[in-house]
Amino acid sequence: MSTLLKNIIRFVLFILVQAFVLDKVPPLHQYVKPYLYFLFVLWLPFNMSRISLMIVAFIFGLCMDYFTGTPGMHAAPCVLIAYIRPFLLNVLLPQEKTEFSYIEPSIKSLGWAPYSVYVLILAFFHNLYFVLLEWLQFNDFIFFFSKVIATTAVSMLLIYVTELLFQRKAKFRTNAA
């Protein structure tokens, strides 16, 4: 299956699962909602340029906003993590490699520890920005920060369950044009 077709299927599946399954789950303790949809942005191929990554993330976020009826609430955090992602990958991947040998980020391509750091940091930034946009205030900073931490923890749990249930084949890049 081509990378484009695989990502189109993921695009549709992540939106449908988030909009019709996870958004129907009643809020957990004090409005903590499970978010998994942004994993699509994290699984995009390494070789995408930053601008194309941000455009895809924006379109993905707008589609998510359409299904949830929240204009811009999902698009903005998706674009933020798409912007941060290349910086984070440059820090986490070994510097002696000029090219990545794998097509996309996964546990097999990065290893458990770097992949966990990668997912944790981007999930935290996504949820921090999403909750900030949702509230547009720091009225009660402790409650705000605890909501971000709890939502990130629930998202991390969902991401690891998804990784374990749907193990992706780690495909190598070839030098053939």
C-alpha cells in the first residue's frame, strides 16, 4: 500500500474514531477528555517538509473542527505540534545520521525511550494549547495545569494502547528513485 493511501485512510479513521467514539465518552474527572486524533500528525512521514506538514495538520484540524463544531480549536494545536515536530525529531534522533533510515516515526524506528519522549512532549503541547484556547484564561492556574496533565496522561494511555494494538511495520527507505 502506498504511503499516500495509508495516510488518507489514517486521516479518515482518526477523525471518525475521535468524533464518533472518543467525543461521545462522558468527560472524565472535571472535564478531562480523551484525545487521540493528533496521533495522525505524529505518524506522518519523516521526509515531509515543514510547510507541507503544517498544511496537512491544518487541514486535518479543520476537518476535526467540522465534526466537533469548534472552529479553529483543533486546527491550531495540530499546526503547533506540526511546527514543533521537526525540531523535536532533530533533538531525539542521532546526529551522525544525515538521513533517517525509516519512513515514519514509530517505536521500532526511534526506540521506546525516544518515542515516548517524542509523543509525551507533543501530546503535552497539544493539550496545553487546546486547553488554553478552550478557556482563554489562567484564572485558576493549578486547575488549568492539572487538567493539561490529566488530559495528557489519558492521551498517552490511548496512544500506547493504539501502538500495541495496531503495530505498524517499520518500512525502510531505499535509495532507489
